[in-house]
Amino acid sequence: MNLKKIHNVYFVGIGGIGMSAIARYFAANGKNVAGYDKTPSQITKDLEGLGVEIHFEDAVKNIPISFLNTEKTLVIYTPAVPKTHNEFNYFVDNKFTVLKRAEILGKITETTFCLAVAGTHGKTTTSSILGHIMAGVKATSFLGGIAENYNSNLILGEDKISVVEADEFDRSFLQLSPNIACVTSMDADHLDIYKNPEALTASFIEFSNKVSDTLIVAKGLPLEGLTYSINEDSDYKASNLKIENGTYIFDVKTPSSEIKNITFHLPGQHNIMNALAALAMADVYGISLENIKQSLADFKGVKRRFAYKIKTDSFVLIDDYAHHPTEINAVENAVREMYPDEKILVVFQPHLFSRTKDFIDDFAAALTKFDEIILLDIYPAREIPIAGVDSNWVLSKIENKQKKMSQKNNLVKDIKNSEAKVVVMLGAGDIGVMINEVTKELLKEL
């Protein structure tokens, strides 16, 4: 398939964070872009601002006429789209070229020098840091979140170097041809796809074998490659960590050099690991350590990754995408490090019935560590309910008496009734939209 000969690109599920980055890319490269999504969002609104035509009803009659030419139209879909989707089936039945998001990302990047970030946690932040560093050499970066420095999930450069998230969901990362790659973590997740942790591990090993030049891995993972860690012997080692005015300062030893007093503004040692992975990849590529240091100092973060919505002397509200027990633990560690003497309330919206069922005890243990817990109903995303799996089950397992269920319409009241000075709202569902209204209401009280 020659992408240069494609005139129209149609997206089934255009509002997804990964899908919209590719839509932006094609729009920026002069293609006609249109698509369907289930609901309007800020992402779809921003795409419409770029001239992308989007509709929200699954009906073949809504597909623009110019996109019905099988020769000139490429169709890209997300694996989250149900197999009963009318538009998806129309394109398949009428012999359009229909590709998964991961397949087209593979096609776009196969002619570039590709730097790929894999791992069950940390992909989006690490690839956003790396994309920011590599912007200096005009890399194009496809991100799974909105990078604050660019207010976008696409950092548009040239077509010689690419930075991508290598997503293990649906084994998507096996479509890529990475030159340099890192693996940040390999915790069990997506067991609805993999069925068991061993299959997930096998998939990461298969991905690592696709890396043509250099693989970089967090120390302790069962993969061969350059290692990185904090305060442990490894090829890339961060040490002498200190916090000054809410900012990390640390040193890094590389295989051939050392750089001192790196400043980095994102809280939590998990973010130091993300920065270290990005530093290692950029160093292996050949970016100077001084340039890397400067990029780390002016990196502003990623939306919904420990994002401060309210930050005053009397009250703090933090928004984070954490939806896996390991991520919840990382957020709890980070918030304790920043606010060691404050009472901390977590508001959590579980994401997927299957993930809740697979990790019920781990979720309960992670949430128990907070001083107070409010749970919302499970966000189903692509799934139908599983009997007996609900937020009340999670609540019953939390070993902390300061816990309760809440509903969306009561959430602001329940937060106001808490004495906690620091509130953290976590989840990968529509809690990310909810927090804007919560922020607005809470600001009225301050």
C-alpha cells in the first residue's frame, strides 16, 4: 500500500487518543480526513477545528460521499469498535483497505528510524518526554496523551525519525519495526486479551526480538538489553535524588559519561524512571546529554498524568489516568512524597469489569493506602457487565473504614464533606471529563 496514493482517510473511532494522533498526522499531510466516534469530546472538537468532518451516529448514510471510493480511501479502525458496527462492516463488505490503528502506525513508521516505547505502565509519559527531546532533530511523535508543551498528541516533525508508543493491547506493538526501543514494565494487564501473564511476557519477548539496534529495559525485567534504574547498578543510573520546591534534582551515569544536576518537574519516582528511559533512548540515538538535560528541565508533563487542577495553600486537586493497581500505588507514593503531612482522599472509577475481576485484591490493597476512599461505578468501556463484578465488591475488600460509594451527581458534595486537603481523582473512564465540572464547583468554595 502506497500512502502517497491515498487521498481520503476515514477513521472508525476517531476520538480515541491514539487514533486522533494519526488523524492529525494525515490532516497535516494534506489528506482528506473524516470519521465516526461514539461521543463528542475535546479531542473531536479540536479535530473539527482542523477541518476534519466527524459524526456521532453509526450509520452508513453519514459517511461523506467522497469517502465511498474504494480506490482512494483508506479506513482505519480501533480494536475497541464492536464487530457489529455498521460502518465498519460496510467498509469490510465492500472491499475497502481496512487496517487497525497499529497496522497503519507500522506502515507510517517502517520507512523511518523508529524509537518505540513499550511497557504496561509509563508509555505515554516516557514517549512524550522522548518526543520532546527528539523534537530538536525534527522527529514526528505519535503519543497516547496530550503533551502540555504542544497541547497535542502529535509532535509533527519530518518523516525521517519517528517516536511511537508500542502498545501491548491486542498485541499491537508486534506491527512495529523499531530501531531503538525501551520496555518500562511488564506487569500483568489486558488479561481479557492474553488470558495469563505468561502469554503477556511471551508477547514482550517477541517485541524485543523485533528491535533492530538497541533495546533498553528497566532493571529487573526478564529481557536482554541496556538497563536503567534509580540507585542500583545499571547501564543508566539515576542517583543523588533530592526535591527542592517541588522539583526533582538528580545525577545520571551513562555507560560512557555522567551528567549532574538534572532538573525535572514531574512528581513521583516512577516519573524519574520515565525520564531516565527517555534519556537513555535519546543518548543511544546520539542526542547530546546537555541537550537532553535542557529538554528534561522544560518538559511540562502530560494531561491527566498527575495534573494539578487546583493547587492552593488550603486545597489541592490532582487528576491522573491511573487505572491499574501498580499505577495507583505509584500515584499514592508520589502524592505522599509531595504532601507527607496531609490527609489524602482518592476518588477512583474502576475501568473494565475484566480488569476489576482480574486484580480485585490488588486494587483493594492499593486503595487502602489512602486516608479516605470514594468509589464510583465501574466504567465499562468496550465490555458488557460480568455478574458479581461491581464497585461494591471492590469497596468490601478495602481494609479502611474511611470508604464509601458515590454517584456522579453526588461527587462534589461528597468531596466537600471530606476533611482531606489533597484530593486525587483516578481512572481511565469518563472521570477524566467529570473532573472539569468538579474543579469548577470546588473553585467556587475557595
